[in-house]
Amino acid sequence: MATNALLSPTAGRTPNPKSTPSPSARRAVGDAAMAAAAAAASDTKARFEAYNRLQAAAVAFGEKLPIPEIVAIGGQSDGKSSLLEALLGFRFNVREVEMGTRRPLVLQMVHDPAALEPRCRFQEEDSEEYGHPMVLSTAIADLIKQRTEAHLRTIQAAVSSKPIVMRAEYAHCPNLTIIDTPGFVLKAKKGEPERTPQEILSMVKTLASPPHRLILFLQQSSVEWCSSLWLDAIREIDPAFRRTMIVISKFDNRLKEFTEKWEVDSYLSASGYLGDNIHPFFVALPKDRGTVSNDEFRRQICQVDIDVLKHLREGVKGGFNEEKYGPYIGFSRLRKYLESELQKRYKEAAPATLALLEQRCSDVSMDLSRLDSKLQATSDVSQLRRSAMLHAASICTHLRALLDGAADPAPELWGKTTDEELMHSGIGSWPGISVPVKPPNSSLKLYGGAAFERVMHEFRCATYSMECPQVSREKVANILLAHAGRGGSSGMSEAAAEIARAAARSWLAPLTETACDRLAFVLQSLFDLAMERSRNDDSKYQNVENMDGYVGFLAALRCSYYKFVKDLSKQCKQIVRHHLDSVTSPYSHICYESDFLGGVSSVANTLHRFNQFNGVATFDLSDSGSTLEEGLENVPPKDQQHMTPPAKANESRDILRESQLTVPETPSPDLPGDMHGGKKKDNGNMNDGGARKRHARMAAYANRNHHSNVTVGADDLVSRSGSSYSSICSISAQYFSKMREVLIERNVPSALNSGFLTPCRERLFLALGFELFAVNDDKFMDMFVSPGAVDSIQNERQSLLKRQKILLSCLSEFKNISRTL
């Protein structure tokens, strides 16, 4: 940082005798100058005291105030601790406690001419109050060590950015505030975590980064400019060194290397490594660490400055460029510059600090008003009920808006893709589906009604991607032979239908339950969005009391909503399961609808001819049955003259459709009576003879075919026995597809929409209100006043009152300061 040399304005001039003032005039001028200097010193001290109090408040209350401060940075053993002791004017064994290695120390130095002995006080942890004055240097060092170790044990860390604040009042220290930071290290000490060097570097960068802070960077004189390790770290914080003061410590160690003037000037200029206007300070301090008095310590500091200048003038051939570099050599020059630079920053920052204080005082007043409202609400149950009900109504209104379609808040931030829904819900993929299901818009971030519809479409895609599962020959044989044993002529078709029903129940039920879980997650996710909309709502509910502080009530409201959605999911699962049971019931008419049978007529005709053979139980459905089929493959069927012509076959197929469509074969609630105009059954005979009537009609149908000379020969039947397994699998797959289509296209979508969306639109507020507000006052207040909650609010209010008091005091001081600027 550039600094001008202090030159006498009268140097080189010859006094004019005619203009020499009289003794009285000289005394008047001197008195006026002394008065001006005293007034300036008083203003400077008042400004410094005001900033010190403001800084103490900022540390105590965690305020982020842009107070001008000096942050000391450097590696360990670079002389930071010695420099701080020199600025204080006394020693207190700071280096022995290694205060700069793990926790920052804020040194508030106050120049007090009346303090002939140093008075040091430490700010209490988490308070703006200072403790009792301490005189013994060993007690100061011990307290720094104790506080550092206790705090690090509490937070379980090796370093901490929370500072220790020490106020030192002394007649021989300047008005200056410096934050001493942990020193940079290359390797962690024994017993410390390996990441300690990185943590120190990160913490120091954070402390030095705010633009209102000046950086005091120390580096040993033995380090060459080209090999400085930490100078690059400073460049990352302040690339142009606009607020950085570079101090070369232990300068006396380097003096013996200089023999020529050009060597000294080249080193002092730092040519090529710093900017042209950047001038480092070069400082040497006493090396004697023996016990000396404070007066002797300050005398040694002055003597070192004198010895350094003497060596540069006399011990170096040609001396050095004293006019250019003289103002930057010696501790006294650095001290004066630091004090003047900080006071200049204080003066520049006073107007902005005043405006910021006014804003903070206003914020604290609003916080106090909020706490007063809370305390009042604890005694006014009716008002609290009204505010809570309005808030719940607001949440329900926003939930309905989100279900009906909304783009606020931003879907890009609050919405979820299909993959994100799967990940956050923890439900996983669709059961039984091995391939990924990617519905349209799966990559878009959606919520509300749009996300609900996307899950519905994904459910359809998943269901239609499932084929009828392969059935083993053993299962087919067990079902087929059991039907054959009961008699009748429809064994194979019934076996195929039973296989399809079992597959539908086994494979479609998990899909419907997963769909309910996914839809419930979409609805539960809307609560946070409704809360965000309620906070941002500045129109309809702008006069409603802010309920964010009532954590217990908000938690109860969330739990009630989640319970409401969970109950809806449970009910929907039951409804959908009922639809699945109806569709897969043996009494269901789905497998015998005319449009369906027309689509599978060829397979049905084949099964019909198999059904006419009374010896169906003699078929071999095992893999070995193919040998018999191959052996009889070319045997012509007997009684070919009795085969039904195509016209007769079509006629028979028409009769089949009619006979099966007119069978009201189920007591399901979906079929209240005879579907085709038949006489309605009595309640007492709902289940009487349903299956038997169907078998009787099919037997009649078989008799009609028999009288029409439709007879399947034994050889023809045997030749087709090998294809019976594949035929049954084929027709069962078509039955399965029909059941799936009816379930997905007719039953499930309407059930899920009416089961989830309609209650959320029409019954949500009633359900929440009944659970939250239909209780007595004591139970209602449990959501707002937990044990000790009133005491907690009172304590918070007292802390805010103390904070307000000190901020108002600082505001008053800064107003007085602003009038003198």
C-alpha cells in the first residue's frame, strides 16, 4: 500500500525577518493548534470507542457489521505475536500459549493516558459484557489458553473461527484494533488432525475476505520474494494489494547480507514481485525474551529502530535511498501508519455504519414486537385459534391450487423428475417390471396435478409392458385335469380363464399398490410447496398472523395432512383391490363378452373342439407328449364325412357367443341383475346354480353340435394334443390382456382420481380442522406452548432487549460522531 514520506513544509526556506510574528501571536497560534489537536484527539478517541463498543456487540450477538478492522496474517514463527506485544507496549507471554494457532484473538487497544499500568479485560463468551480487569501477564496468558481449549473441546474441532476478545487500556498503546489469526502451517502437529493446515488456511481466508477489513501480512526477512509460500494466498484474497499492508519481520537478520547500496535498494523495492505503488514495511524487534519491565521493553523497541537505521546509513557502502524507503523502516513508522489508516477508515465508514445501525435497531424492534405477540397469544386462546384456522385454510387453498395446476413456486426449483420422485420416495421401480419405465415428460420437473397425471400415465405404461407370465405345464395340468374331473364340456376354456385370473391377481395387485404409494408421495410433497406459497402470499391472506414461529402447530398440521393422505392411499388400495377381485372373479362376464370372443374365435373354436372330447383327462401335457404327436402326425382323421362345413362352423360360433353372453353368472355388486333381460334372481338364490346353469347351457350347446354331426375323432384329437398346452397359454394370455384392459382403462383411473383428488379438493380442510381444532383448549395449547416454551420466549426477549439497548447506544454515539464529520 502506497504511503507518502513525511517531509517538513518549511525545509530549505530562508526565514523573512519582516514576517516574524510577535511572541503573543506565536503563543496564540500555539494555543489554537493545541486546542485543535486536543479536539481532533478527542474526536478520534470518541470514534474509536464507538467502533470498539460496536465491535463488541457484533461479536456477542453474531452481527455481521462492516466495521473497519485489521487482520494480522502470516505463518507460524513469522513474528505476529511479537508485533502484537510491541503494539500493546507490554509483554504477556502470548507466544507461550500459542494463541494464534487455533483461535483468533481480537485485540482492542485503547490509548488511556491515565492507565500507567495495562488493564486487560476479556469479553465474556456469548455476551457483550467484559470481565474484571487483569494485571498479571501470566493470568492473561492462562485465560487465553483455557478459553481456547474449552471451546475446542465443546465443538470437537482443532481450530475455530470464533474469536476471543481482549480489551487493553494503557497509556503507551495506540487506539488500534487488530484481529490476530492462527498462523499458517505446512504440517499438523503431533496429536492434531491431518486437515488442520487446510482448516487454518480456509478460516484465515474467510476472516480476511470481507472488503471492510485491512490485511496486515507478515513475512520473515529470510524468505525471498520469489519463494514466498503465503504471498500467493494473499493474492487470492486481495489480488491488487489494495487493502494489504506487507510487513517484513526480523529485518535485522537480513542486514548483515547487505554491503552495497544497490543491494539494499533492490531488496527494499521488492522489484518485480509487488506493484510499483506497494511499499512493504521493514521491522525488527528485541530478541531478548528475558523478564524486563514494561518501560525497558519499550526502550528496547526504540533502540532496535535506531540500530537498524544506523546500520543502513553507516554499515552499507553508499547507505540507502532514505528519502524513498525511510518512511517504511522501523516499528514506530508502522505503528503510526496503522493507527492513522484505521482512523481514516473509521471516518469514511461512519455514515454507512450509521445507516446500518438504524436498520438493525428497526429489525430488533420488529423482533421484539413479534415476541410480544407470541407472549400475548399464549394467554388469548380464541385469537390463536382464529390465526391457526386461517393458516390451515390458507394451506388447503394452496394445495387445491397446486392440484388444479400452478407454476408458482418455480417448478425448476421445487418440482421433481420421475427419477427424483423414485429416489426421494424410496419406493423403487415397478414390481415385476424388469425394463425401465419412462413415461412422457419424465425428465421435466413437475409437481401437483401435473406430477399426479404423470404417475398415472407411468402406471399405464408399466402395466401394459407386462405380458401374461409363462405358466408351467404342471400348473396347466393341475387346473385342466381338475376341471375335467368335474365333468362338463368346457374344461380347456375354463382352465385358460382360471390361469389368466391367477396371473392377474398375482401380477397386477402389486402394480396397483405401488401406484397408490407413488400418488400418495406426490400429494405429501405438496405440503412444503403450499407452505412456501402461503409465506409469499401478499394478497388474500396478507393480514394473517405469521405462524412460522409456532413450530409445534406447524408440525401437527404437517402430521395431520400426511395422515390424511395416508388414509386416502389405504382406502384407494382397498377400492382398487375390490375392482381387481371383481374383474378376476369366476363369475365375471369379461371372458365371455361377444367382442372379445370374436377376436379370439380361431383359438376358441379349437378349444371348443377339444372340449367336446370326453376323454380330455387322458391327454399327456408333458414334454414327452410330443413323441406321440410326431408318431400320429400323418394319420388321417376318421369320420371326415362328419366334419362341420365352414358355414356350419360359423353358425356354431354364433351360437357360442349368444349362449355365453346370456349367462348372468356372478353375484358381484357390479351386476345387480340379469344383464340381458332375464328374470331377476331372488336374494336368497343369488348363488344358486350359477356355475351349474352355465355348464348346463354349454352342455345343451354341445348336444346341438352333436345333433349337427359335429364330432371330433379320436385320431384327430390325439394329433392335436401336443398343441393343447400352447393353445391354453395363448387363450389365457388373451384373457389376461382383456382383464388388464378393463382394469386399467375402466376401473383404476376413475377410482384413483376420485379416491385421491376429490377428497383433497373437498374434504381436506374439514378433516384437518376436525383433528386439530375440535379439541379442548388445553390440548389445543399443547401445540403452541410446550413445557418451558414461555420461559424460552421470555429469555429470548430479554436477550433482544439487551441487544437493542447496546445498538441504540452505539446509534446515539454514531449520530454524535456524524455531526462532527
